[in-house]
Amino acid sequence: MPEYQSILFAIAAYVIGSIPFGKIIAGSVARIDITQRGSGNIGATNVARELGMKWGIITLVLDVLKGLAPVLIFSLYVSRTGAPYETALAAIGLCALLGHMFPVFLKFRGGKGVATALGVYLAISPLSCLCGLVLFVLIVIKWDFISLGSVISAGAMPLFLILFGKPQPVIIASLIMALLICYKHKENIQRLIKGEERKWKERNVQANRSSNLSNSSSE
């Protein structure tokens, strides 16, 4: 496969990753700037807290597709050639994540990347992705911290990829992705260490109370 085609795919992956679905949905549905509400994040968690679970799930699916679609389309495009393309595949997945985290459409201030990384892993290694999801769910059920589940699952993904025999470029890309996700969660990590991070259920209760108060005042 010509190198320029891989570069074009990587650029396209970055542009697709840069689409701020959370901000678009919040602006269209509630006419609010999600970057100025709640945590200020454009991801599904903040959208769910501010707009409701339905819109959070829609944002989640779209953010997952930002990582899944470029990698999957590239894989299908080059699979018929039989040529090795692991390095290009890893680069394209990484570019999709970078697009979400540092989107050109939002002056490079984006989300934390967990959902988009999930899409990348789903395309590259569904079994590794499943292991990461199970680990994430178990952590959230046990401790009720979305951020803790996200960071630990991201850090464990390189190990799962090694376990399932994935090539070295993919593993290296997953290490970079894990570091980027931890970097984006640095404030959450600091709050976890200090015992100041709010639990998911507590945040939902607070969001529901704010919503009820707002509805009551408008009646």
C-alpha cells in the first residue's frame, strides 16, 4: 500500500476524531455550551449528567464510532492486499484518539478519549476490548468512580493486547494511548488521591436535584 494513502487515512482519522459530538448534541438539544457546564468536558459522562442518560448514550456511541470507523475502514481497505500494515493501523487509531483529545474544531481542547479509544480497540482486538470493558465495569461497580475505571482499564489494555498476541506497533500505540488518557485524567487522579473525587451516583443525584429545582422555578 502506498505510504501517502496511509497518511491520508491518518489525517482523515484525526479530522473525524475532532468532531465534537457532545458539544453539537448539547447545543442542538438544550442550546447550551457543554464546555461551560458541569466538568466542561465534551464526553458522554458530562453530557449524561447535564442532558440525561439518553443523550449521554448517544454521545458515547458517536464517540466510539470516531475510533472504530477509521480503523475498521482502513483494515477492510488494505486486507485484500495481504501486505503488512500494523504500523499504519496503530497510527490511524492513535490519530483518531488525538483528534478527540485535541480537536482542531475546538482549539485543541477536547475530551478525555475513553470512548474513542474503546472504538479503536474494538476494531483492532475485540477480545482485548471486552476484557477492558469487563475490568471497567467491575471497578465502577466496586468503587463507583468512572475516572478510576477509565484509567485502570486504559493502563491494562497493553497487557490484554500482549495476551492476545497483537503486533508490537499496536502495543506501542496502546501504551501511548494509555499515557494520554492518564494525562487527560490528571485532575481526576489528584482528586482520587486526596479523596475528593465525587462518585458517579453522587453526581447523578446532584444533577437530578439541579434539574428538578430548575423545572420547579420555571413553573
